[in-house]
Amino acid sequence: MERKAHLVNWEVVCGDKVNGGLGIRKLTLMNKALLGKWTWRFASDKEALWKQVLVAKYSQEDHDWRTKKAVGACGVGVWKEILKEAGWCWDKMVFNVGKGNKIRFWTAVWCGDSVLSQRFLHLYILAANRNALVEDMRDQNVGGGWNLRFIRDFNDWEVEMVGELLQALRGFRITWEDDSVSWKGGGSGQFRVKDAYSWLDRPMDVIFPKNKIWMERVPTKIMFFAWEATWGKILTLDRLQKRG
């Protein structure tokens, strides 16, 4: 409750120690990361009881990857707040193709880091079915080939685009496994709150001598003094004069 000088900006304090902060988490971003985990769990869990309860209450959409929006009287509660954070969470997820019966061919992220409708916009406009699933675009009569359907024949200058699309699809095969999702923010493909927080935080790009400050067997008071001095925030006479 004492009035003292605020030496270091709170934004810096909440940064990672590698970037010169103290590693204190921002509660708002930590809350967003924890809420986002439930969006991930709904998409990745198969037969969990809590998921079945939500499906019974809100019903599903987008081929069972998420529930319908929680609106009206039935939408007041925890799940409504979780759905508000679903946007950024889905931006960090990618689909793994199995049977291909739950993944949209043109508008889902499953082939590369972006949707095919953006990478091949001209072909998407010519597509016979823009909402087709991956399994709909497979040729069942030819060993694992693609049966791409468009509303008209191609001009000579459009053939090269089709070749680029087929090259991008090369290597993807339909299997008997269920379609699934992976998290792009971590090496294991699994959602981790720490990774999600780091992505939301957008850390400072600062080179900081962390290993020369936070050392074992050094009193905490001295380490904090060295940390403040490195940032140039020690209350020397000239700085006290600037503060009045």
C-alpha cells in the first residue's frame, strides 16, 4: 500500500525471461488459452460424456467438429464464453485426412497451411461443388486417384493450374481411419496451453542476457537489481530528477 516508483513497464514484466521479462502470465491471455483448449478437446475427443451432453443441448454442425452457436436462453453459460474463443483456436488447427468424410475439400485446412479455395481461387470458382468433402473428390474406380469436377472444360492457360493442384494433392491417401485434427502450434500436434499462450502473447523481439542475470546461488535481491540495471531503470540521481 506504499507509493513507490514504477520502474519497469508491466508489458515487459509479463514477457518471458528470455525476452527480458519476469515470466508473469497475463490473466486475460491465460484465460483465452484455457478456454481455447476446450474447443480443441471438443474437436479431438471422440466419445467423451461431456461432449455428448453438449451435443444433446446445442446439436452439432460442420460435420461434428463443433456445436452450433449458443444463442438465446439456452446459450447463457460456460460454453457460450468458450465459443467466443473458437475463432483463433481453429486458425491454429489443421485436419488429418482419414476417410475424408468430415473434411471439406475446398474450405478446410488439410492440404498445406491454407485452404485450397484461397490457393487456387480460380479453380474454386469453377468447382462443380464448392462444399464437396474430400471423399467426394476421390475416384473410387481408379487406384487412389482424384476425380475433380468443374462446371466447364479448361482453357489452355488453365491447365497449368490444374497441374499445380494435382501436385499439391500428391501424397494424400484415403484410409480407413477417422478424420482428426492436429495443433499447428506445437511439435507433437497436441494442444498445449503454454504454446497457445505464447502464440497469443506475441513476445517482444529483444536480445536479453538472461543467463548472466538469473543465476543459482545469487541472492534474489541482487538478481533483481541486475535485471533493473540491464533495462536502465535504476533510480539514479539523474532519473530521480527526470521524475521530479
